[in-house]
Amino acid sequence: RGRLLTFLAEPRAVDDHGSYVYEGDGALLVEDGVIVASGAYAEIAPDAGGAKTIDHRPHLLLPGFVDAHAHFPQMQVIASFGTELLDWLNTYTFPAETRFSDPAHAARIAGLYLDELASHGTTTAAVYCTVHPESAEALFAEAERRNMCMIAGKVMMDRNAPEALTDTAQTSYDDTKALIARWHGKGRLNYAITPRFAITSSPEQMEMAQALAAEHPDLHIQTHLSENHAEIAFSQELYPDCTDYTGIYEAYGLLGATSLFGHCIHLSEREADALSDSGSVAVFCPTSNLFLGSGLFDYQRYRRREKPLRIAAATDVGGGTNYSMLRTMDEGYKVIALKGEKLNPLASFWQITRGNAEALSLDTRIGTLEAGTDADLVVLDAHATPAMRLRMETVETLAEELFVLQTLGDDRAVVETYVAGGAVKSRL
Ligand code: GUN
Ligand code: FE
């Protein structure tokens, strides 16, 4: 029981009241991890049916947050000083990822990562593991134990990285096949074919990614695209026959409606058209893009161009500096402001719930509070800190309350997180 908020469509403005459903005294009836009824408390009357009522009034109940791009093996990379993308990878990230050949280390970090997600209200994420199949084993095993809807994959990388962090075209294919067979579709788990980016995959490995995608057309594909100028130049040098960076992935058949491209900051119009025509998703990673000095993602232009892009939002931990989708959208708001635009708070909360679920093609299961969907929920308190309480004294509307949550909120504003109906933050 609490104040329910769920989105029906992307809100076009703060007064777009048709884009969401709000119940001031609402309830969700949950059975076996699924929402079986959703609406006004008086109508659902869960107590009458003998259900145990958890009273979250006066807090807000929303669908759990979705993070569309993160690297769980980079928990110890966050806050590494002083570099841009390619130096950051070589100096900090690759050494940290090397440790994931050890299954005990992988299991420890996988558990801590999913704890952080729970603590920050994130119930689903699209996650990069390391090159080691052990790292994917660890994450999937831990996510299955917690009943989470996760997307993840072992990174494919066979060049331009330390020896200890490279596979080969053939082993990347074989290991990916084995992981798909073992984990895809098990519980709520989804496997993502994960070539890291063009720089670390040889043409032979890209062909293997293409073969995997052709053999498993329903699977997600995740990679990085157009994040940093040096990265773009090096990619084009490595694939001189391709028109542009996007053209590399295009040449290997990797664009499509289940393809997730991290960053997409410096796209040409041709590249944006190619992403749009194929239904590919551009993933906005504001804290990472700012931290690594990569650039400003033009969210509003991508949305409004003649051929609009499908967009998701993500932390990109550990290039990203926070696990929180609230902190992520706060930084996102500022990036969009630097482009002379404003993202209204309703659109922001739509993005990190239903919007991201749609971008990940998971919206029939998650991202809403509709009956029949999985009970992945977040409970938010806009009065969680002294600064928030003070600011809330002058707040009148729901949109304003959401904006306070986004601007001042973090894990302290997350009262509870439910995964498939089970409390995972307080472990009630
Ligand atoms: N490009 C290739 N690998 C990575 C990574 O781990 N993080 C980021 N931000 N960009 C990448
Ligand atoms: Fe990334």
C-alpha cells in the first residue's frame, strides 16, 4: 500500500497527465512474484482476501529502476583519477578486469554489485562481464539466486588488450554458446552477445559475433559506439573499409531492435539514421560521459529528429560514478541543459522505468505496475534527508516531488526495493 506511480507513455510535458497513472492511496496485490491487481486501495482491498499488507504510506511506489548499461567488474574502478577513455581502459580498467579469472573474486563482486543495485532501487540491468566466462557464471548465478531479471554477457575481446584479458574469435564463440545454453531463459535471465567494441575485436571475432546474432536473433547485443574522439579515429583506422564507426557494426549485421549501443555521443547524421532505421538503441550514460570528458549526448535532438532514436539511460559503472538512476538522471538533466533543453521530471522517471524497459524490449514483464507484470518495485521517500525535507516544504505537485527526488535523492531516498515480490533492500 502506498502512492502508486506508473507510466503509460513518454510524458511530453509536466502537465501531460494522460501519460501516467497516479493513485494517492493505492495498492498492489502480489502473488508468486507477479502483480495480480493494481489500483486504488479501497478497490483492491487486499486485507479482505487475507493478503498480508505492507504499508508504505506516504511513500511513492514505482516500477523498479532499469539500468541499460553497466560493467559489474568495474566496481573498484569508480573514482580512478585523471584519464580519458583509452588511457582509462589501459591504466585502470583492464588491470581490474584481469582479476575476474578467479571465480571467488568474481562471485564476491557479483554479490556486492547486486547488493548495490538493490540498495539504489535498480531491479534490472544490462551488464558487461569480463572476457572470462567465470565472470558471467558468477553474475548469472547470483542474479538467479535473487530471482532478478538481468541481461548480461561475457565480453568478447581478442586484441588491443593485455594477454590475460583476450580470448580468440573461436573461444569467444564457443564460450558465448556455452553460456547461452546454460543461462539464457533460465529464471528471468537474458544473455547478451557482448563484443566490447570495435577496437578490441578483430574482423574474425566480429564475424563470430555476427554468427551468434544470426543463430540467436532474439538475444540482445551490447557494445560501445562513438564515445570518444580518439576511440572513433582508432576504430576507423582498424576498419578502413567501413564508412564510419557505426558502419563497422552494420557491416557485421549487429544493428537491430535488440542492439544496445553505449554512449553514441559523436554520431554523424548518417550514423543516427542507420541506428534509427534498424531500431537500434542509443544508451545515454551521463555520469560516465562527464567523468571521462567524453562529450554531451544530445538527448532531445536524437528524440526529435525526423528519424528519432530509441534511447535508454544508464550508469555505465565504473566509467559512471554512481549506481543510482536518480543521480544518473540528475546529471542527465544538466547535460541536456548544456544543450539548451530541459528534460521534464515525468519524462525522466518514465525513462528509467518504462522507457528503459521498452528500450530493452522487456516492457511486457517490467517497467510498469500493470497487473500481470513482475513485481519489481522501488519505494521512494522524498523526505529522506534534511535537505530534501526542507525543500519539500514548498513542493506542491507530483512533478516537483519527482524533481526533488532526482536532484537531491540517492540510495537514502530508496526505502525498499522488491524483486519478484521479495524485499531485497531491508530484507523484510
Ligand atoms: N569502451 C570499451 N570498453 C569500455 C568500458 O569498459 N567503459 C566505457 N565507458 N567505454 C568502453
Ligand atoms: Fe560501458
